[in-house]
Amino acid sequence: MTDVTDGVLHTLFRSDQGGHEQVVLCQDRASGLKAVIALHSTALGPALGGTRFYPYASEEAAVADALNLSRGMSYKNALAGLEHGGGKAVIIGDPEQIKTEELLLAYGRFVASLGGRYVTACDVGTYVADMDVVARENRWTTGRSPEHGGAGDSSVLTAFGVYQGMRASAQQLWGDPALRGRKIGVAGVGKVGHHLVEHLVTDGAEVVVTDVREESVRRVTDRFPQVTVVADTDALIRTPGLDIYAPCALGGALNDETVPVLTATVVCGAANNQLAHPGVEKDLADRGILYAPDYVVNAGGVIQVADELRGFDFDRCKVQAARIFDTTLAIFARANEDGIPPAAAADRIAEQRMAEGRAARR
Ligand SMILES: NC(=O)c1ccc[n+]([C@@H]2O[C@H](COP(=O)([O-])OP(=O)(O)OC[C@H]3O[C@@H](n4cnc5c(N)ncnc54)[C@H](O)[C@@H]3O)[C@@H](O)[C@H]2O)c1
């Protein structure tokens, strides 16, 4: 018999990374759709999380990713104070090759079949225009265009939330949330990074940026000529006198190579999955660097898509995203109380909220 002890069913049913309530395998041969919808938890409400469209190496790899990402969404949604559990869907295949209207509609019917237990949105490989199509088949699709009742670009609120996380970090470390005069490095000035720079400049911070795309850098320096540009992320993280480092490009920014050379005393940015592996959070703590957990401070986007179900209201979302300040401070306080890094404290608070949600439903 094949040894399956490390397989996805083992993860699902037996490991600490499992425990998902429901995993749905979806197939529509006519359109070529193969998808996995994973509902990690509905303890706090319908499972919410985006749809990733990606050419996975195997179906097993796709299931594993759906399990992992949906679990992450449970934690993120719990800490964002949303009445949503965590879910995620993955569509298997190269979106450039196989994404068609027929396939997206078939996927939309699978979302419909869950009757509201799963609420979807955009993720890697899916865009607002795709969600407009998926939404034709169900009432539980967010991330749509404003013309189709959606909220559009989520980067404005994501940047605002990261900015609140930075202010909380400044309060924690220097006893004052003001960022005036602080030297802040932003790696990646795309949609989120650009809006973040605007907040920081407005507050009177000294901002240093870098981006692999010249156009992104130019958009920043055209609007804010006082911003300094450095060649690459390696130069940015070694900038003398840097107070805060904001990774706003790709995941894995905090790893065994970068953490030892960081000059900043705070890390707070929008990028997902900044910690390359779980040991990194301790390395940061050992160097006295305060880390504001990525999934907590970048929750502005998910706050926005959750609001779409109620009829999007920007001001209401902004009030909710502003609470990221208090949540970040609560995480630092818990980290100090329990003698653990902030990332572990965030997980504990999220698990507590989910347990309370489960108890309240009984
Ligand atoms: N957009 C949102 O609402 C949202 C919400 C939560 C998390 N995030 C995360 O925040 C990050 C940024 O998202 P975005 O929407 O601004 O994406 P984006 O693609 O608009 O911007 C990313 C920028 O990073 C740059 N970049 C890529 N590789 C780089 C490198 N090695 N060094 C420096 N710059 C590099 C790109 O050129 C681009 O300008 C991503 O990790 C994303 O997953 C975004």
C-alpha cells in the first residue's frame, strides 16, 4: 500500500495544521474546471477568503495550498474583528491558458452550492473582472467592480491599516504613535506601498523607497520629491538610522539572510507571509526588533471585501480598519505577558476568539 502519512488527508484529519470543517473538490469537465474550496472554520460566521488561480504541480499540492491558505484566513478574519471564519478556494491551472467565462461560471455555481457557507473574493490570478463573472451565479462573491456592486481596489484601506499598525508599533516602542521625524523604508511601492508613502509623508516621516519597477518609483518621486530612493531591498534594509522597515512587495522578506542585517527596530508592512519560516519571529525578537504581524496589519483589504456583502461603505470600513491600531497594541501586550513573540501572541488571540465563537454557537 502507498504510504500516505504525509499526504493532505493526514494534514486535514490528524495534524495541527488541519481540523478544517469541510473541503470540497469541484470538477466541471466541459469547461476544464478543477477547483478546491476549503472551509477551515465557520465559528465566527461564513468562511471568507479569495480564489487563487494557479498552475499547481499536482492536485495534492493544490489541496495542500487550499488547506494552508484557508487556515490563515480564519486567523486573519478573527483578528480583523469580522463575523467571518476562514476559507479559500484554488482553481488548478494556468489562468493565461484556461481561464474562460464558462469556467468561471461553473466555479460560481460551486460557490452557490455552499449556500453562503463560503464567501469568495480575488486572490493571485483572479481579478475584479473575474469576480463580476463568478458573481453572476451566486450572492456570495465579493471583490467585484463598483459597477457590479463591489468596492473595487482594496489597496487604499490596506495601506491605511498598515499605517495604523506602524503607529501602534511606534507607541509600543517609543511611547508615542507619531511618525514625524522617523526614518521609514518601504520596499515595493505598488498599489499599497504608494498609498502608504502618502500617509507617512503627510505625517512628516523621512521616507526611503525601493522597487524593481522604475515606473512605480517614478510615480512616488513625482508626487513626493522629498522621498529618497535606494537601489534595491538589500540597500534599503541596511540604511543607517532606519526606524521602521515596511515590506510591501513579496512574501519571505524576513529570513536568515535579511534579519541579521536589518537596521530598523520595527518591521511593519503589507506583504503576506513575511516570515520565511517560524523560527524567524524569535530571531527578530532576539535582535530586539518589534514585528507587527503581517496578517494583522494588512487586514484592510479583507475588511473591505467583507463589507461588500452589506453594501460597501468606505467610511464604515475606515473606522473598522482604524481598529488595527488597538489590535496591534493588544498583540504586543499579550506577547509581553506570555513572554512570546508577537506573531505567536496574535495566533493565541485569534484562537481564543474562534473558541469563543464556537462556544457561543452551541
Ligand atoms: N492590495 C491589497 O489590498 C493587499 C491586501 C493584503 C496584502 N497585500 C500584500 O501586499 C503586497 C503588495 O500588494 P500590492 O497590491 O501593492 O501589489 P503590487 O503588485 O501593486 O505592488 C508590489 C510592488 O512591489 C514591487 N516589487 C516586486 N518585487 C520586488 C522586489 N524584489 N523588490 C522591490 N520591489 C519589488 C513591484 O514592482 C510592485 O511595484 C503583496 O504581498 C500583497 O499580497 C495586498
